[in-house]
Amino acid sequence: MLPNNVETFIGCDATYADASIVLYGAPFDSTTSYRPGARFGSKAIRGESFGIEMYSPYQNRDLTDYAIFDSGDLELCFGSPESALNVIGERTRTILNDGKFPFLIGGEHLVTLGAVREVLPRYPNLHIIHFDAHADLRDDYFGAKLSHACVLRRCDELLRATEPASNSQATFRPRIHQFGIRSGIREEFEFAAKYTNMHRFDFAGLAETIESLGDAPVYLTLDLDVLDPSAFPGTGTPEAGGVSFLQLLSAIQTVRLANVVGCDVNELAPNLDASGASTALACKVVRELLLALAK
Amino acid sequence: MLPNNVETFIGCDATYADASIVLYGAPFDSTTSYRPGARFGSKAIRGESFGIEMYSPYQNRDLTDYAIFDSGDLELCFGSPESALNVIGERTRTILNDGKFPFLIGGEHLVTLGAVREVLPRYPNLHIIHFDAHADLRDDYFGAKLSHACVLRRCDELLRATEPASNSQATFRPRIHQFGIRSGIREEFEFAAKYTNMHRFDFAGLAETIESLGDAPVYLTLDLDVLDPSAFPGTGTPEAGGVSFLQLLSAIQTVRLANVVGCDVNELAPNLDASGASTALACKVVRELLLALAK
Amino acid sequence: MLPNNVETFIGCDATYADASIVLYGAPFDSTTSYRPGARFGSKAIRGESFGIEMYSPYQNRDLTDYAIFDSGDLELCFGSPESALNVIGERTRTILNDGKFPFLIGGEHLVTLGAVREVLPRYPNLHIIHFDAHADLRDDYFGAKLSHACVLRRCDELLRATEPASNSQATFRPRIHQFGIRSGIREEFEFAAKYTNMHRFDFAGLAETIESLGDAPVYLTLDLDVLDPSAFPGTGTPEAGGVSFLQLLSAIQTVRLANVVGCDVNELAPNLDASGASTALACKVVRELLLALAK
Amino acid sequence: MLPNNVETFIGCDATYADASIVLYGAPFDSTTSYRPGARFGSKAIRGESFGIEMYSPYQNRDLTDYAIFDSGDLELCFGSPESALNVIGERTRTILNDGKFPFLIGGEHLVTLGAVREVLPRYPNLHIIHFDAHADLRDDYFGAKLSHACVLRRCDELLRATEPASNSQATFRPRIHQFGIRSGIREEFEFAAKYTNMHRFDFAGLAETIESLGDAPVYLTLDLDVLDPSAFPGTGTPEAGGVSFLQLLSAIQTVRLANVVGCDVNELAPNLDASGASTALACKVVRELLLALAK
Amino acid sequence: MLPNNVETFIGCDATYADASIVLYGAPFDSTTSYRPGARFGSKAIRGESFGIEMYSPYQNRDLTDYAIFDSGDLELCFGSPESALNVIGERTRTILNDGKFPFLIGGEHLVTLGAVREVLPRYPNLHIIHFDAHADLRDDYFGAKLSHACVLRRCDELLRATEPASNSQATFRPRIHQFGIRSGIREEFEFAAKYTNMHRFDFAGLAETIESLGDAPVYLTLDLDVLDPSAFPGTGTPEAGGVSFLQLLSAIQTVRLANVVGCDVNELAPNLDASGASTALACKVVRELLLALAK
Amino acid sequence: MLPNNVETFIGCDATYADASIVLYGAPFDSTTSYRPGARFGSKAIRGESFGIEMYSPYQNRDLTDYAIFDSGDLELCFGSPESALNVIGERTRTILNDGKFPFLIGGEHLVTLGAVREVLPRYPNLHIIHFDAHADLRDDYFGAKLSHACVLRRCDELLRATEPASNSQATFRPRIHQFGIRSGIREEFEFAAKYTNMHRFDFAGLAETIESLGDAPVYLTLDLDVLDPSAFPGTGTPEAGGVSFLQLLSAIQTVRLANVVGCDVNELAPNLDASGASTALACKVVRELLLALAK
């Protein structure tokens, strides 16, 4: 009797029932306007994860010490962002309903919206920590509201819709905290000046931000293009001037101190880096995040 | 005084006013579900066309003998097929209104629908000649009606909606003529058996079909993946068992005898063939088609 | 409750108990001396199989009509061919013991030996049909007896060891039938003249050979480099002058008439054809073989 | 009436009459002896510039605030460096005659000579600031005087020919200022010790140099291989040990304080970095330079 | 005592004194205007030749049966075609003076001129057999007379300069015999109609041509892009519609009947076909030519 | 009389008799379990070395000042690590017997064992300095003892076998000194804590280590993946978080102070970095090491 051929991220072979963290992939990049390939990200991360080890010398922890389940990739409809977001939302809802931690792997950055739409109702005072090269704060992109270039703007709308009426403009405190941002149109930076807590270029201010959040629930969205293209060329829109892998590792350790209730890692386009180094790095980021967030 | 930097397909530098044929590119592949890149097709064909000659020894004709205008690429919204099709339709309408021949370069195959929706009202008895590896006759693809995998099915709906009521099932004569088809789900082949004039694998029957059409108006849609992947690997879904370049050249000469009123060439994904041979071949196909269809 | 992430070749999702055919991958190319990559073949064929359809217009059959189980890839030790062959043999034995058809996907060509060593004891009068560009009849390769370059020589030793003593030189009838061979050292061709039924360059003589075999048990080993590199560049040692995909399809139809009791497909090195066309073709060959051999 | 298909670097769509800066491309690498591809640099920078934004968060400026004209690529003769340099010179002359700033995009580094030969007569006390990994100070290269490996040596000859006779060896002050140099034959470093103001490895000394120049006219030639190959692998002769993108940005800000009267950016070979990260970085360097030099 | 590291084309390890054929490489593509890379051809052919066998089943011959010397690659000056041709000429002269057969491996097609300029004086009634996709009959290319696009035109000048005065227009018989030609400007085809014996598209007429030549001395120049890009994508200007490898093999067998006194194989650009299939094919063409021409 | 075509690393053209350092390549990666290609490393380093200069501005030395011989690549048997190690050992022995310095270029890291097995008997108190991302301290890898993943463990066995009996556990001082290590299973880090002098992540402690060694003989094994993948993506298992090229240069200068008696550089997989930047960097590392170690 031969068993089924089950494929998971390395070391994530707990049963669903036992697992505290659930991985799920969103192979979608239908709104990517420039160079596509993020659709291949989640599969590449799963497939190439056997090239790294389960043990982290940075954290002296091992994936075998935790119960993590990899539920594989969703089947998403290209050409219909709304439909894709619904499917992502459905899976997120299941995971949350079962009391587990949703760990989403994109795909393009729009997929975040599918998760946030489900996480927010459960945590109305949710904050979002956003690592990215791009502000992603456009109101629309060539007419589309559901675009990778607008995803944090959509999140901002959702979050502000939950603000109590008393939260007047004067006392408004942003709940989106952006780090590493170094690209956008002028209007996005102007918008950020009003509505988000944007830190340009690197992670300066991250520790203070985390401290200020106390135990407020946090959703972490990690666009891998926050990294410098020298470390991570395999992404649709590489932006020179980013952070190093070690800076990102350090930031992950800092985020660990927050009350993170869900997260995603996105925008690996493995086809754009034939050396495989970008994919290998993404695997390591997922491992380090899992080890940092696992209880 | 330095002139503007105008870029066109080689030899297509007539003024719009003088031109009888107008090229326009549709850099769109948002519904491509497998491997993207057709979005880069029209730009690559224009840019690399200087690598071929304007003269064809096959037809003993030269692009300089004809008045052709290249209007460049459209700006299309990723994530919204309907919006993209509208923009394609608008450009098609302008060209038709000005009494010129619309020559569309994709992009994925869905772009055809944008053109056909405008050509059909002007030529209610329009026939479609379809060269392709794929039937493209699905009713929907993961729920999407506007998908590359459904484009001929959508065309079929449009064409049959113009059929006179008297065209009963008994006397129904298909107006979609498919050649080279070698891939699809079983249901597509069953649909074709009822509703289209499908020729599998190659161009057998093309001459007879053309002859039977007389001077009925014809729209030609040429999915380059009708070619064997040995000749044309640069496409999202390469299907072994296709036709050779010389077979395609010969088919183009045959189509020339029909009353072609519009055409498109699509599905070059130049990023998938780093050798450039697929792009160079596509340039030559465009040249041969232009020389065959120009008056 | 989310299910496990099971991955199979498209349409091969029967239970093991129900299945009549069992796929198994041997990701091994440790003896490949020239350009490696065949180790990635079985995984690529499984992963990219969703890019083709389950229905074959060539055979008018559909994978959904048959019960096939994909048991995934074996874990094989690089640097120790004997160990790897043992693991392949063990899986082969299990499949045979359970009365199912073993369908092995390489990997380099040496993996064939692991299967043949198990099939032969069950079918002592086994014949081998061998499609390949290379004779693979060296006695050793830089001293190694277990090498891709020697695999048919090793098979020949096994087969001849089962010959009855009465099978004198005078009446010796080869049980290895080679087709498409166009590369080797002079000594291999001389060896073949004595001991194998070698057909150079193409499939001429295949139908006669099959007919002559009657219902003798046959193992089919298909080295994909029998194809011309124009159709199949993604292999370690591409040899110009090979057969076309359509010729191979036709040969598969012919082999169907034999009593095939096991088979393998090998030598796809997907990393060597970035266009993906070689992998897509290999997927189609596997589909056509499955449909031809399934009962 | 459809307009012509004009292509420019993003945001550089002023009319020629209005423009203060004029871009022009020199797609030439005929003397490149090692790995070619710089010929594709200017076209790639123009074509891919739509992947970056017009706004710079580093300078808080936007290309839309300035009048820049992109005159496209020159048509240059491969195999005849003298002819190519003449064509580059002619375009440079036109731009200078019209009182505009010439901004040349290579191509290999030899193209600089075509511009300098025209800029020098207008500014006899011209200084050259040279960012590069290579000294480019050979007297000849395999016999050729007009070679990328000799271009600063040729510039040195031109500059010293304009020196007043009274500028004795004792009081000679170099007018070529080199930064980032880390590769050359021993003789080039010996030559530099006598005749140029060479700063090895990085930009140390740049601010002091600029200050010492006062308002003397400066031509800036920026060989992108001054960057470390980790940030910029897409160049013919990548030299480990270079500067980072942020160091280069900072150097550009420093150069802004000089009286720059012309500049070039060269040696992107986009074909050598399939990830596109090098091209994207080059686009950003051009944007930052334009924003720094525009008035 | 360790020996020097000598590298040769496989099996070409005779001493120079013993050799009847001498290989020499011309790594030059400085006039290549479109896509460079032919400079890497000769080195790739030498380096990858160990991937093929020394034995040819097509000719039942083995390189070990002949005395061939590989003198390696010349050092050629980029940017100066005249200088490069002189160096090629010098090597050719040495080989001819020593009574051996010169076998040149390019490089771009211009290198042929370097050899022909030396072969012609020794064989004043020389004929040239030319396999190519391109006519190469331009009078100049962007002003350059020494360009790959003009090489046969230059040869024609040389050959006609040796014609006796009595060879009037009326009795003029072309001494350049072109096969496979399928690309050029109209003027080249018109020129060919007057001055060369051009056979378009394939090798039709080759046997008759060879027969008509009797024992006149023949120089064979083989531009590998005569092959269809499906078989040989690794070349600067791939032209769909070419011959197959087997057709070329057959043509080589036919040429064998002529009195060939020198030859070259050119225009492999190995960098343009990452699969290596083009290089492997080129190696095989060199082997088959060597075996066909060796005595 | 034409000379043989001798190929060497740039500037390493001394006679064997004169040479004090001898280069030899080990093109072997048969035990590489993840992504192969190190087999191409030594040839690529030799072939591409002409792209760098012989002069180092870092050390102000020139390869022409030293007598170095490049003996080329060994012929190694794939599939038999023991056989390959024997051939490497034999060459090492010859070099040592002739009183010269063995400088081995891999290949995968296992090749080190072939050299160390010969160096150790001559220097029984040998120490090993090990630069690497990976600990390489597994006892076996999928059952294989001779694997790249176990090479330092095998070296440790050899070294400890030479320890005098009096070297009790209490006074045990490790003779393997590891730097840059950032990947391994937990057991390897536990092993290192007991038996090696492991420095994680970078070169901290190197100077002190070297000083403590005094004039004890040292073998340096440099796995190039100690570098960060941003600088060196061309390796089978890229590990983010490594050292920069300048850090490695500095470490080489430090090692120079030790009594190095043999060394190797390994794990360049040039096929995995199509930009060539990794190969160029490896060439420079070899140059700097040669200049640092030459007397």
C-alpha cells in the first residue's frame, strides 16, 4: 500500500487538527501590470523549501518543534480579482474559525486584501504592519480599485470604516504602519503623510512602533520587494535602495514582540531570478517568520 | 530641431491619413492562467522587427510598397478584462470608421473579442477563420466568461445571435472555421462537432473552406501557438504536434484569397523564448500577413 | 478541516487500491557526466502536467476514464548508484507484487536498471524496447559499470543470463530492440550488430518487430532524447537528427499492440529548456503512454 | 485620427523647443572585447522606465516638474568606431548649439568620446568626473586606439592639448577625476598616478574635489559598473568590490553642486541580467540624475 | 612532471606536422549589428565537442582515423575589422603554405573574407559554395564595406577581379553558388539574379552545381543560420523557414564530391541558446564536415 | 609551425618545473543533492579569467610576478566518489612530491577530501581553516559517507586519528576552524560545539585564530557560498546572510599570515548565474588568493 504524495513546506507536516499555524498559498497575479510571475511564488517556496534546513541558527529553533500545517495552494480565477479575493477569504475564515493562525503566501500583494477582510471583523482594533518598497496607496490603477498598487489604500478604507466616530481628524492615529517604502507617485506620499504611519527606506522606528501598539492585534504583510534587489531580484518591480536580508531578519525579531494574529509574505516571482537565490531567501524568510510567530 | 522618437513595426511609417492598414497592440494577458508573458508580445514584435527585412522573397513584395500605420500599444487595465476589451473595441471602431483595415497584435487570445465585437456589426454575415492549437471553446474557465480559454465560445455566441431565425438546426452552417486544433477538454471537441467547422492538427481543408466562403467577410484570428513548439516555443501553452512555419506561410497565402476585413496575431510570450527565435518568427508572420492582405 | 496537499500528475488521482497503473518518480542523475538536470524531470512532469489537458484528441481518450495512482518521487542517494537502484527496485517490487503496472519517470537513464532488475524475474522471457538517441551499450564509463552510458549493456547481461543454454550463438535472437539510435562510440555499434536488434535514426522496423514478439512480455524504456532537439532541447545530451513528436506518437500507438508489462520515460532535464516546451512535451508523452497502455 | 507612437523615457515628453535637457541614446558596443550587450542599454532604459515612478522620494522632485526631451537612439555603424563617434558628435553639437544640456545614454563607454569632443571646444577648461570600476586609461587595446578600454586616455589627450604651455609638469593639476576605480593593468594605475586624480574603490574625496572645482564646467561620465555587481550584474565586465546604489545616489547629490554641462550614463548590458534588476536600477539612476541636474 | 593543459576539438589531437587539416577559430563579431554572440562560437564548439562522439554513424567514420590539428582561437581586435581580417589572413596563409587544409570556425560571417583573400591567390579559378539564410550581398551596411552583411559581395568583387577580360557579360558564369537564401533586401536578390548562382530556401540544385564544377577548387562557407531556427536558434538573426539538420547533412555529403580546398563554419552565437542544443548541433556539423573532407 | 592551444588561468603560464604553485581543477559534483553545476566551476574560472586583470590594486601585485602552473582539469568518474577522490589524491600527491603548492579548484566541496587525505600525512599537525555557509558536518547524507554535506566531518575523523593519545577530551583543542557558517541541521551545530572551532555568520575571530596557530601548517578550504548570494548567486545552495566580497578579501589577507600549505576554492556553479558575475568574482578570489599565497 503506497501512501499519497503529500507536498508541504519543509517541516510543516502536522495534522490540521494539531496545527496552530496554517499555511495557504494564493497563486494569483492577475492585476500585476508590469512583470508577472508572483503567481508562481507560493508553489516555488513550497517546492524549494527542501533546499534549506529546518533549524535556524539565528533563533536556535527548529521547525520540528512546532505544529504547522501546509494546506497547499488555492485555485484562483485569473481575470476576476473579486472572485479570487473571495476564495482567499473563505480559506482565511476557515482557519480563523478553527482557532488557528493564518499564514498566507502570495501571489501578488492584492491577495492581502482577501485575508484582511476576514481578520478585521474578528479584531476590530486591528493594526497593519506593512513592509514594502511601494506605498501601494493609489486610489485606483488604470481604473481598477482592486489592484496590487491599491491594496493598502483598500485596507485603509476598511480600517477607517471601523474607527469610532469620536476618532476625529485631530486625534486620528494611523493604524497602518509602513516601513521600507521608497517608491510611489507623489500623491501616495501625500496620502501617507495624512493617513498612515510611513517610514521611508528602512525599519527605523519599528521598535518604537511595536512598543506603542502594546497588545493590540497586528496583521503583518511582508512584500518581499522591501529587500534590496541585490538580495532579492526575483520580483516584478525591483526597487534599488532596499534593506538587506539581515535587516529584515532583525525586523522579524522585533515584530515578534507584537501580538501578531495573521500574516502574509508575497511578491516572489521565481521566474525572474533564474539563479534561485530569491526563492531560497523567501524560503528562509518563511522559516524565520514561522519560528518567530509559533508558540 | 530634433524630431520625436517614433517607433513602428519596420516599414510601417505611413501617415494615418494615407494608411490602408492600421496596426495596434493589445499588451494584455490578465486572464492567462498558466504562464504569462503575452502582454509583452506586441511591443517585442514592434521592437524586434528591425531584425527582419521589409522584403519578402516568398511573395516578392516589400513593405515599402504599401501604406501601413502603426498606432502603437493601447493602455489596458490588468484585472479588468471588460475594461480592456472596451479599450480595444474603441480603437477598432476608430479604425473601421476611418475605412481602414484593423490589424491587432496581442496579447493573449481574449483580445480578439474586443475586435470582433466591433467588426461584426459592420459585417453581420462575418465568418471567423481561427488558427490555433487550442479550441478555446469553453463556456467558462474557473468561473470566468471572459477568458482566453473561452474566446471562440464568446465569438460563437455573438455570431449565432446574428443568425436569421430561419437558420434552423437542420440547416445550420458554422461560421467559425478552426484549423490546427490539438488541445482542449472533451466537451470542447463535442461542442465543435455541433457548432464549428473544426479541422484538427493542421490546415487540411483550408482551401476548400475559403473557396466555399466566396466573398463573405472574414475575420482571421491567428494564435501563434498553432505552430509547433519547435518553431515557436515562446508562448504560454506550447502544444507539441503543430504546424511548421512553411505550412503557416502557405495557409496565409490561401487565406489571402478570402475577403479578409480584419485580423489579429496573438499569444507570443517573448519572455519564454530567450533565444529570440519566436519573436523573430512572429515578426515575419506579421510581415507576410501584411504583404498578403495589403492592396 | 482542511485536506492534505496531495500532488499528482494531472488526472492520476485514483486510490492506490483501485489503480491499475502506478506512477513513481526517480529524481536521480548522479552518473550523468555531461550536463545534469534529469534529477528535476519527474517533479517537473508532475508539476507542469496541469498545463495540458486530460483528454487526447489523438486517441479520443481521457485520463479520467482510467484508474491511475501517482506515488510521487522516491528519495534517492546521490553519489551511490547502487543504493539508488535498490530503492527504485523496492518500489518496483511493491507495485508488481500488488499486481499493478509500474510506470517509472526518471531521472537519468540508469534508473531503468532498477526497474528491469525486478521486472525480469517475473517475466523471464522479457523483451526490451528501447527508444533513444544513444546506444547506451558501453561496458563501462570512466570505470563505472553503473552509468547512464551503460544501462542497456547491463540490461543485456541480465537478459542473456536468463537465456537457455541451448540458445547458441547460431540461433541467438536479440531481446533488446533499439530504435532511433544515432550516437555512440564505434564499439557500441559493433556490439549492437552482434547482440541487439538496433534500428538507427528512426522507427523503421518497429511494427514488424512488435508483430514478431507476439504476446511476449515487453518492457518499454523511452529516453526522450530520441526526439530531435528542435522538439526537445531540454535534455543533457541533445542529438540533432532525431524523430519528431508525431513520429513518436505514432510509435507509441504501435507499441500499444505489444504486451507491455512495465515502462519508463526518462532524461527530461527541465532546467535546460527555460521555455518549458520540453517539459510540456514530456507531459504529453506521459499522457499518451498512459492512455495507450491503460486497460 | 490616431497619433504617432512616440516613445520616451518616462516623463520626458516636453517638446524639443521647450526642453532644457535632451536625452539621446548611443546603441553601440562594437569595441567591447569581452561580453557584448551595452548596445541594448539605451533602448532598455527607455522601454523599462515605465516600471519606475516619475517621483523621487530621495529628492522630493518629480520629472513632470521639468522640461526634458528624449530624442531617441542614434543609428550607429558597427565595425567603424570613428563613424559612430562622428554621429554621436553631430547630435551632441546640435543639442549644444541649441543651448540645451546633452544627456547621453550608452552603449559602451567609448561613446563618451563622441560627446566630449564636442563639449570641450565650448568649455576649454572642462573637467571630467569619471565614475567607473575600470581606469580606461590604456593607450591602445589590441592595437585599437578607439576602444572602451582607452576612452579616458583619449579624453586625457584632448584635455591636455588645451592646457596652456605654462602648465608645466611641476604645476600640472589633473582635470580628470576618477572615482570607484578597482580594475586595470598596472600601467594604468601608474599613468593615473601622474596624470589623473584617481580615487580607488569608492567616492572618498568626491566632495572635496567638487568643492575645489568651483564653477569650472564639468562633464560627468558614469559607467554603471562602478556599482557592485550584486546591485548591478547586467554589465559586460562586472567587478566585485564596488559601491552600493545608495552610495551612488549620494555621489549624484554631491555632483549636483558642480557646474555640470553634460553627462552620460553607460555600460548597462540588459541581456546579461535577465531579472531586469540592473535595467530598473539604471532607470532610477537616470531619473535621479535628471532630477539632480535639471534647473 | 605535469603536461600543459591543451584543449582541442574532440579527436583533433594530431601534431601540426602530421595534420592534413588545421582548425582555427576567429572569435570576432564586431560588425554584428543586431544581436552579438558569434564571438563565443569557436570556443563553445571546441569546449562542448566532448559532449558528442568521435564516431559518425552517418558516415561510419571516426575522427581518430584522421590527422587533424586544432590551433585554437586567434586574438582579434574588436572595433577594427581590417585588423581582424589581417590576422585571420595570416593564419590562413601559414596553413596553406604548409600544404594543409584551412578549416576556420567563426565568429560572424565577415571572417570568411579573411580566409578567401588568401585562398583565392592560390586558386585563381576558385568557386565559392555558400550556405546561408542571408544573401550577404549588400554593397555596404550603414556605410561599412567590411560587414557581415556584405561579405559575399566583397568575395564577388575579389572573384570577378580575377576573371579574364574575355569573360564578357554575355558569357559570364557566376562562381558564387548560394543555397538556402531566404532573407535580404530587394536589391540583393536583384544583384544575385545578375551575378551569383542563387538557390533560394533549400539545397535544390546543389548536386547539379557540384557536378558542373568538376574538379575546380571550391571554398565552402557555411553560415549555420541556413538551418531552421527550430534546429538552430542560437544565432544572431534566426530566419524561420530554413533547412533541417538532416538536409544539411545530406548537402555536406554532396559537397564532398567537390574539390574543396578550404572551408569555414560560422555564426553560432551560443549565448542565445541556453539549452546548448545549437552548440551541440554545430559540433556535429564540424565533425561531419571534418569526416567528409578528410582524406 | 603552429603551437598547441594551451589554456590556463590568466597569467599562470609558468612551466611546471619553474612553478611554485600548481592549479588543478576537479570538475565533479556527483554527490550534489540539490542543484548541480559545480562540475562546471573549474573550467569556467579558467575560461573567464581573461575577463579580469592580472594586476590587483588591493595588493599592488601582479600575477606576472609569480611562477604558477595551471595543469588543467582532472578526468573524474561520475557516480563513484571514491574513484574521483583517488584521482584528485593522485594529482595532489604529485604536486606535493615535487615540492609545490597544491591549489585545487572544485567542483563540489567533497573534492577537498581528496586533497586533505594527501596533505595530512605530510603535515601531521595540519589545521584546516574552513570558510563556508554550511557546517558540512553530517555523519552521512541519505546513507552516503562521501558527500559534500559530510566533508568536514570526514576531515575531522582524519585529523583526530592523528591526535596523540595524550590529547584527552579535557585538553582537546580543535584543529578545524570554521567561519561564516549559517546553515546546518541542529546536530551539526551540536557537533561543532564539541569538536570544531566554529564561528557563525562571519569572520569574527579569524585574526585571533590565525595568531594562535603560529606556524602550524594550514589547509584552507574556501566554499564560495560563504559569500552572500547577492554577491554570489551562482552556487547550488545559496544561503542569505553571508559575507561581502570585501569582507572575504580582508579575510584572505588575514589568512596570508598563516603557514598555508595547500588550499582549494569550490562550489561555483556557473550555470546558475547567467549574468556571469559569480564566475567573475570567483576568478578574482582565485587571483587574490594566488597573490596572497605566492612567495
